[in-house]
Amino acid sequence: MISSFLSENSATFQVSKDDISWITSISFTSSIFSVLLFYCASSRFGRKQFLLCIASFYVIVWALILCTSSMMVILICFWLYGIASSTQYIIGYTYIGEVSNPRNRELLGATYCIATAVGTEVEYLISIFSSYRVLAIFPLVVSIMALFTSYLMVESPFYLVDKGDETQALQNLCYLSNKNEDAEALSDLQMVKEYVNEHKDNGLKNNLQIILTPSNLKITLIMILMNVLSVVHAAYLVSLTGSYVLKDFSASIDGDVFFNIFFTSRIFLMICSFYTVKRFDRKQMFLVGFPMTGLLHIICSICFYIESINGNSIYWLVNVIAIVLIAILILAALSFSIALEILKIEIFPYKMKEFYTSIMLFSGDWAAFALVKSYFFVEPIIGNTFVMAIYALINFVTTIMVYYFVPQTKNKTLLQIRSDVNPEFRAAEST
């Protein structure tokens, strides 16, 4: 939306590079409010009800964006949009984890990620060939469609069990798995009950006690660090800021051509990630993706260093930088980006799952905000050579952390994963 906004309103709005950084990143700063909103209301409303509310909120926000011409109102709308998208993130991944099984969890998680990538690409293509108003109409129409289709969803069996409605939970389990109410369905219901009551079986009824459980503290810290460090790469920076950072990398790169290749490649690669998430464990994908991304950042750093010595853009170096950015995108899409999203679905306990997912959202949004703002602040001081070197170092540190601390989760039920992560739960289960 940024490129279309500037092209149509450049005479009205004197938009600086700092304004662009705020337009790009302001939606990330509102995640704390969505965290509080969801945490306070999650026990009162089901997943389906939340998704209906989010779709309604999207309709209101995009209608305001369509009708206004004020820069301040647009910034406020982007901030409100951040609340809606943050809440959608929390409830979306929570819902996917609760309605899927080990056989299709990767498929549903990858589909959710791909839908986001497709939406981004369509928005960018519309921004090239149409006006700011048309660009605002598209998400407004999609939001209205989402509002109606949300009615077709079934409520999470996990939520229903937690609320004591086991009869409806069993019916929904049978519907989701296409089963009759037989012994296998009853076994699935029993597994859901054990998973939901994980901490109740250990006498932990207070939310603070659950959070302070040593196993939960450990996995939360690991996931926060993973969530923050996984966004620190050049391809993500470019995808957030568009042509402005791309021009900092090299004025010779054609922005429209590059981003058409960039976003189209991302969609294709995320479709290919259906294979990687089915073929490899999350930990394996991390251990390949992060170190390779670090090596690519080193190559990028060397290219910037050569350019700084030469004083001018070198044609072959410009092409190398563009290729490296695409390569980082490939690695992110096929390995750690999608693997991390699926791991978030699997790793946390049911009780307080919304809280943990909210923490992931909050840390990821502020990491993205810090990535954008820090780049515009640091790059003029130390240059892209050192910025890329710092990104490479962070990728290597993340690899070490994954090797020692991230568990394997592939082909395991949510109950089995929690038994692996939480020794107290495993002991209680065995007794």
C-alpha cells in the first residue's frame, strides 16, 4: 500500500523516510493491546466468536482508510489494523492447532502462512496498477467475505471441553475427523480432556503458577528468542519497507521488477514448503535454514564492502545482492519461517495457550518494529556492510540455540508433545 499511497498523495503529504518507517511499523506497536484484549476475553468467548469480531473490525478499519485523506487518520487506522491482525494471529494459530491432527497440522499451518503471502502479493500488484482508493477497496471486500464465511466454522473441541460441554465437543471432533461416535472418537475426546487438564492434574489452578512452572518458563524463553531472532534477516526487512530499503541497498535495482519476482517467489516457495514440513522435522528445518541464511548475509556484507571501496554501484554486484536477497527469501520460506509458525501451534499447553501465543505475537511484532527502526537509525552510521555482518552473527547464534534447546515435534499429538516438554506432566500421566 505504501507505494500507491505515496504516488497518489505525494503533493498532499510531504512524506519523509522517517514517515515511511512509521507507516510500515506502527501496526506492530499495537500488539500489546490485542494481547490484553484476548487474554481478558478468551475465557468468555469461543474461537469462532472471536473470528467473527475480528472480521467486523477489519471492515470498519478498511472503510475508514477508504474514506479518509488525512495522514494522521491513516496512521491511526494502521495502528487499529495492527490490533485486529494481532488478535487474528493469536486466535488463528490457536484454532488451527485445536482442530487439526498430527497428519494435517503441517498442511493447515502452511496453508495459513501461504494465504498471508498471497494476500501480500495481490496487494502489491494492485498498488502498481491502480490507485490508493482501489487498493483500500480490495481488503474491504475480502474482510466482508471473511465475515460471512466465519459463520461456517465449528467451535474448537478443546474450548468446549474446557467449558464442560463434552457432548458438543464430541460432535465437533467427529465432524472434523469425519468419524462416527465410536470408540476411536471417544479416545480422541479423552486425549483432548487430558491435554486440556494438563496442569489441573498437577494441582496448578492459578494462571501465575502455570506460567512459572520451570518447563513452561524454559520453553517460553526459547520460543521468544526464536521468534525475535528469526525476523532478523535482509529479506524480511525489504518485505516490510519496500523500495526504500532496496534503494539503500542499490539504486540500480528496479523496485517493481524485483518485488514482483520477490513476492511471486515467496508464494511459490511457501507452496513448496508443503513438502518440506511433511518431509522434515521442525528442528531439522531450523538447523539448515539459519546457518545458510547467515552465510548469505556474509556474502551480502562482502558485496557492500566492495561497493564501498569502489564508491559506485557495480553492475555484477547489484545482481549478486538481488540474488542473495531472493536466496534468503527461499531459505526463510522453505525452512525456519514456516517451521516456527507450526512449532508455535504445537509447543504450548492448552491452559494459557492464548497467553503464550500472545507473547509470541508481541515479541515478534516488536522485533519487526525494532528491525525497521534500527535499520534506518544504524545504517547511516555503520553502513550496510556491518548491518549484514550483524544479521549473519545473529543467524549463527540462533542455530546454536536451536541445536541445544528446541525439541522435535513431528508426527506427535499435542498430548505427546506436552509430555516431552513438561516432565511433571509426563510423571503425572505415567501414574
